[in-house]
Amino acid sequence: MNVSLTPELERLVNEKVESGLYQTASEVVREALRLLKERDQAREHLRADVKAGFDQLARGEGRAYDNASGRQLGERIKSRGRAARTKKS
């Protein structure tokens, strides 16, 4: 397989190899493709979650929030996120 890169991308690949982080241009490209695959999978998961949310709303399973209750929900979400991040550390 042959791949054509713009001069800018070719410089980037060469810089990565010259930095010592990668031994070959092929390693750089493989890593880039792996990251692209991960990003695409994350995007698909997000789309599925959004669709599930809209489906719940269509079934009348949603909940209305005003400013105060919305702030409370936001604080609970932040608190859970901080707790999860602390567990990972």
C-alpha cells in the first residue's frame, strides 16, 4: 500500500521518528490509525447514547429541570466525576 501525504504531514511523521518516540514512519502511521479507530468508536458510542436519550424522551421518560434543579444535577454529576477520577489515581 502506498500513501501520499501532504508536505506538512510528512514533516510531522519525520519529526515523530526523529524525536525517538517511534522507530519508523510505519509505526507513526499505525499509531495514528489506531487513535483514529478509537475516536471513531467513541463517536459511535456517543451517538448511541444520544439516540437512547432521545428515545427515552419520545417515550415520555424525561424530566424537566429549572435553573435550581439543573444546577443541583450538575453538581451531582461533577461530584460523581471527581469521585471516579480519585478512584483511578
